[in-house]
Amino acid sequence: MLPKDLQLAIGAGAENLYYKDLPAELQTALWGLFFAAVEPLRLHGKLGAIHSSSRPWVTSGGPPRKHVEHCVRVMEGRGLMAVEFAMPPGGPSAIETPTLAFERERGLVNVVVDGPQGYGTSVPALWEVTSPELAIVRMHGRNVDTWAKKGLTTSSQRFNITTTPRRNSPRSRNRRDSGAQGASHSCGPEQQP
């Protein structure tokens, strides 16, 4: 929930609120709240990266890319930013080269998402490191029976993150030597041990 002063500035009754529709002073205020919230982590050396996860309809081109560029400018000097994009029309080949180049040029961490492929909600599994400082792999499991199932009430119903020998395949082993200095595993609250 937004602080009262921001709620008043936005106006009551707004069902859907989009960042792009906010006046610049409110965008700045929201960033200020965000940075204040993560500052204790940064001060204590516990902030590896700020992770930007896109909704399924947000791909790496056009306006979404411009929004990420905006976020990169706002984040400048405040730490690493990690980005994952959804699958564009045309599949992984339509995203791989331009997205990885975009991330490398801006010092962004590519987020590898290990999950089912071929769905409108899939995130392409681009097993590439774009930053020498950090590598992030989000393990969503490969539960194809529930990945795009309608009516699920929690993400834990969709994901299946049970580790199997397949996770230790040659593809996975090769990624360990990809050049990144660190690794991180990100999962939702339903998946916390």
C-alpha cells in the first residue's frame, strides 16, 4: 500500500495504476521509498542486485526496453541491476542476441530462468552470463502440467522445484564455469525452505 500522501497525490479510486502515467515527482518519490527500503541491505553488504522481473506480456523490445533503460539510469551508482524478460513473438531466437547485447552494454545481470519453454508465459532460458560480478538462475521447475494452468491461487501450485539428476546435466555443469564471480537463487515466498 502506498503512503497516504502518495495516495492523495494519485487520487482515489484508480483501479489500475501504471508507472508511465505518474507525474515525474511521484515517480521520484516511489524510487525514494524503494531505495530507502533496500538501503539497510546495501549498507550491510547484503544487496547482490536489484532484480527486475517482467510480466509475461513485457518483452525486451520497444517501450519495455525503454522502461528498463529508464530504470538503469535511476539505478546508476546504486548497485547491480538484474533483468529477465518474457518470451517475445518468434521465440527465443528473437530475443537472444539483442537482449544479451543490451544487458552487456549496460552492465546488467542476465537472469536465467529455468522453467518450461514454449508457453506464452515462458521466460527464455538464455544460459549466458552478461556481468562478471554476478550470475542469477531462477529455478521455476519444469512442471509442464501446471505451468500455464488457469485458476491456480498460488505460485507454488505452478512451480515444481524438486531437484532431480536432470538438474545436474552437462548443460548445468557447463554453466558453473561461465565466468561469473557469484551466484544467487531467487524464489517466491511459497518456495522458501
